[in-house]
Amino acid sequence: MAKRIGMEVSIAASEAVKLADVDLIAAYPITPQTHIVEHLSEVVADGELDAAFVPVESEHSAMSCCIGSSAAGARTFTATSSQGLALMHEILFIAPAMRLPIVMVVANRALSGPISIWNDHSDIMAEQDIAWIQTFAENGQEVFDLVLHAFRVAEDSKVLLPVIVNLDGFTLSHVIEPIEILDKAEVDKYLPPYKPKVRLDPRKPVSMGLVGIPEIYTEAKKATNEALINSKRVVLKAWKEFGDLFGRYYNPVESYKTEGAEVILITMGSISETAMTAIDKMREKGMQVGLVRFRLWKPFPAPEFKKAIAGAQTLAVVDRALSPGGACGPVAEEIKAALYAERGRPKVYNFIAGLGGRDVTVENFEEIVSKAFTYAKKRPKQLYEMIGVREI
Amino acid sequence: MIKELENFKGFSAKKLPLADPLASGHRACQGCGEVLALKLAMKAIGMNSIVVSATGCMEIITSTFPQTAWNVPWLHVAFENAAAVASGTEAALKVLMRKGKIPQKHIDIVAIGGDGATADIGLQSLSGAMERGHDFVYICLDNEAYMNTGVQRSSSTPYGAMTTTSPPGKKSFGQATKKKNVPAIAVAHNIPYVATASPAYFLDLMNKAKKAALVKGPAYLHIYSSCPTGWRHGGDLAIEISKLAVETNVFPLYEVIEGKYIINRKITKPKPVAEYLKKQGRFRHLTDDLIAQIQRQVDEEYDKLLKLAGETA
């Protein structure tokens, strides 16, 4: 039976990996991901999990090792953050192209420079085009559940794509929360053993990672993209079944008090909980505001998102990454692109907040909403706005 | 002596394995010494293997979709990570066998890379994999430059050689640094087996490839791989030049078994290095002084090797 216990969120992530009975973990230390692989190294060392724990010499090799492992037919996991994710960048594209169901947790952290170990989304937003399925967790329970969901989706024969579960570094990864940990029998009901159709086997030789000449490259890219787009059906089905089994139902986007909302805040990750507190406060004051947050980021859940924001006149999109020299932050960019062709589309204002570990407070959200109301009447001069900047 | 090598008798010219993990029908240049070396090495290692290839000539010429020249499972990921990918495959197979998910049977994991993939960009991942002790064979096919991208210098390009990024000019005589000694780097990792080989001595090469596969733990094989295109020599000269490289002590053949150096073909009366250099366009610009300097370097390096092997000239 599931037990509800106080647990650090990083440990909950690795407990999910343990319960998934992974075969190989590639591990390289990087803050704030470290607690995840540290705990996994302990459960392997204690014999609680029979897996290969490969302490590689870099994140580049971590992802390379995962590809070699997954190609051999093993259930494969790694975790990283920030510079480590950036170092993997080159290899990240190759896993989905080879249709390898690797699961990775990214404890989101700012990118250098200046060097910062604290949380924002600049690491993962630099990896928009890698063709991995990506989810964002809001709290520890979601982290645990989304890791199990990730294996289930990745290894589905209709999907066979790698999955990233994003969680905010420190502000979520290092927090102790009450989390309901499923037991092995419950996990086994949800997650069948991984049985690859194709793997590296001398009895049945295959070549993987061949040269894509111009006559085939476009078609190969199209096939990967279609697989990613079509994965959404399995993502939804796997969430439905998770809910039916364990009572926690998840959606690609979640709405909070959006009924009759004139302004809707758009967030991702753990700041959504602070945003909800801000919404409660503003609603008490009679302000018509609500919140929509993404749980599924890639493939972009356009229909669900459009449905969630229907009726709102104004969207206040909070980005936790800067797109230097660009028209707006990466989340706002995606939303604007998705809404451009819609009739009667809402106005979209973009706010960059919480870079490099800067707190995003209830007051910040109130400021953002208040600005959005103002801009709805009087168009702002700038394309986007940075919140909480200390001017000297 | 390593236990696994005790019963290995060696290949004979009359009794070579019939099966070819690397089939003919690949797209290598005419007279390529590298593909010949790879074919021989894989013939020796055999069909019960999985090959992980770095980006390079051998990857390009054997894997143009929808064709493949590989009769064994083959995986290519990127330029610098063949050893890291092979680590994952090796560790995964071990755990899958332990858990009973696949049948218990030894499979040889072979990672291959050119000199760029080995001595330069992939040195870190190779070092990591050797240090972690994965049971795999790493084969460096050394054609002494980045041939796949059009003959640019690598850290394995020999002193004085002309490449497109080490061109001779008014202020240059070609490659200005000495060839990086990757076998010595491998030896420094305390791995059980390191060897050099040449396709001109094909039984020696095949025996070494098989021994590398037989030993438990990491094995490193550095194979001389002549390149008619990059070295500017005739397509019929790969073997002749490969042989000269050994006879002049430019590329000595040796093994390092558990740290112990053994010179397999001791050259007591080496031919002058000039004989080797003059057959190749890449050394055409060298003056007599430079040739004499290269001769001194070769002699010094060979002396060092003799000392390591506890031998005298």
C-alpha cells in the first residue's frame, strides 16, 4: 500500500526510479541534481536495486552511455542540471532520432554566465528543439508520479521517445514534502517491464545511427516529429490510467480559478503554487484573475491550452528564462505563435521573472497582474518586461 | 600471463575465419588501408560482437542509409563518444544478463574511432571508459589526420607532415608538433592489454585483435591505417607503405600486457626513414635537414620503446 511520508523531493524522484526497476543509471554530479543520483548510488550499493550504476566522467558521456544502454535494450535513467544539460546538448537530439526511451530528470538551474547554481528555466529553454517529451512538476508528489509516467510513456511501443521530467532546482528539489510513495506491487500494475522490439543483439544484427543523406534526412526528421506529436495521445492515456489506479488525475495544462477571469497568469513549475496564493488574494479583492500552468510542455498541448484560456481577454505569461535580443521569453513566444491564427485571440503580455534564483513572490504576481490590467487598456511600449530588477 | 590468453593459439594463414562482420560493398576509397585493417580486426573478433563507431571515415563508408556494410549489430552516435556509448552497452548487457532478461553469453563490445576521435575530441570519453574498467575493445584506426573532413591535422599527425591545416609555407614546414602517443596514454590507465598493429602484418593484427577481445576489461588497439587520399600515395601502395613504417621503426609493433612491454617485431637493421617519407606526397616538401631531424626523433622513440621492453638495440 502507498505510504504518505515526509521526504526530500530529490529522494522521491530516485525512489520512483528505483520502483521502476531501472537497469542502468548514468551519473555525473552537478548541483542541484546531485541528491538524485547520490540516493540511487546508495540503493544500488545496498542491493535494493539491481542496476548498473555508471559513474561517467561528464554529462556528455552520461547521455552517450544512456544511448548505448537503451540501444542494448535496458531501462535507462540519468539526471542533470544547467551546464550539464548544455554539455549533453549535442547528444540529446540523437536519442529521439533513434527512438530510445531514456528517462531523465532535469533539476532546472540557470546557465552561466555569471555562474549561478540557483533555479530558473534557462537550461531547459535552451533545449526546446531536441524532440524529447517534456513535463514540468509543480510539487514533490508530481515529481514522483511524473517519473513513473515518464517510463510508461517513453517505452510505449506507439511512442518510443525519451522523456524529460523538469523540476525546479533547490526550490523544489531540496524541499521536504509529504509525498505518497507507491509500493512495488502498485508500480508494477502501472508500469510493465520494458520489452524492446529492436535492440543490439548479435543474433539479429541491426545498424543504428546511419548516415542520413539529403534524400532521407528530411523524412527522418519528419518521422521523429510526428512521433513526438502523436505521443500526446499516449501521454494522456497514461495519466488517465494513473488516475484510475491511484486517484491522482493529471492534465497537460491545469487551470486555477479561471472562471470569468479577465486576466490569466501563465506559469510553469513550482512558482505556480505561489501564483495560486496570489490569485486567492486578488480574487478576495474582487479581481477577475486566474491561473493556467503547463504540466506537459512538449509536445505543446495547443488544444488543451486554448480551451483553458478561452474567454480571457489578457494573458500574463511568466517566463523564467530570457531570450536575449528576442521579441519575448520562450514560453510567451510559443504561446503567441499558437494563438496567432485564432480569431478574437487574447492579448499576451510577457514578464520575465525569477532568473538565477531570484524569488518570485506573491507581490511580484500582484504586480504582474496589475500591469497586465493596465496594458490591456494602454498598450505597453516594450515587447516584454523584467520583474523584480533592482535598479541602481 | 592473462588467463584468457593462455589457450589462444593464434590464427594461421590457412585457417582464417570465413565470416566477415564487415562486409565488402562499403564505400571506402580505392586502396584504403584503414578499411582493410578494420576488416581484418573484425574478422578476428568475430560475429558475436557489437560495434560502436565514432563519426569518421569508417562510419561514413559503411552506413549510408538505407544500406549498411555491417553484418553485426552496429551503433553510431557522435564523433567523441564511442567509448562512452560502448560503456553503456557493455554495462547494460551485463546487468540484463544478470537479471535474466537476455541469455547469458559473452558478447564482445568493440568501439572504433579514427585518430581524431581517439587522440583529440574523444580522449576524455576513452579515458573515462578505460578508468571505469569496462570490458571492451577500443580500436584506434590511425590515418594520422582528419581524413573524413578533408585532411586536417590531428594530434596524431606526424612531425613535418603536410595537411590542409598544417601546410608548409614561408614560415611553416608542416605539422610542427610530434605525434601524440596514445598507446602510452592507454598504458597509463593500467588496463590489461594495449597493442599496436598494422595491416601489412595481418596475422599479427588479427591475433592482437582477438587477444584484445579475449582479455577481461578494457583493451586498446592502435592500428596503423594508411590513407592514399590524405597521404598522397598510389592506391596500390597501402601495404608497401605500412610495411615500410614498421621496417623504418616509424610505427613499431608491440604489445603491453598488464603493463609489460613486448616488442613483437624487433628491427635490428632499420631502413632509413627517408625511404618511407619519400613515397608519400605529404612529406614531399621536407628538406634533408628536416628528414634528418625526423630520423633522430624516430631513433629516440624506438630507443625509449626498447628500454620499456627491457631490451637493447
